[in-house]
Amino acid sequence: TEFGYSPYDTPKTDFEFSHELTRSLTFMLFDGQRAIFRGKLSCSMTGWMLNSEFFLGLAQDTSPLIIFKILFYYWPKPFY
């Protein structure tokens, strides 16, 4: 892609107070040349939430299933 990515020496971390432990992953999807989606997936023991930071230019009847398939394929497997 033409997205100039330069990681920080130390990763940026965010902190929020919550009543339960939650893991979050901020990610971007590209169409080959430009970013088409940026979001944050948060998972806890009780559920998950996908927050969109900017929207895709897709028709209203487009199924979000493909985004979920990509996310859960690359999401780290839980350890017990």
C-alpha cells in the first residue's frame, strides 16, 4: 500500500476505567492503495464490541460478515 507506516519505538497504550478486563485491538483495512476502514475491536469475558472510527463507502445492504471473518481469523486465540 501507499500508507506510510512507521511504528513507534514503544507501542502507544490507552487506559480506561471499566468494571471488567477488556482487550482491544485497533486496526485498519486497505483496498490495496488506501485505507477503507479503521476500527477498534474490544473483547471481554461477557462480550465484544466493534467501534468504527471512520466509515466505508458501502451500500446500506452490504453485509459486515467479511470484516468479522477477517478480524476473527487474525485475532489471537484465547489462552486458559
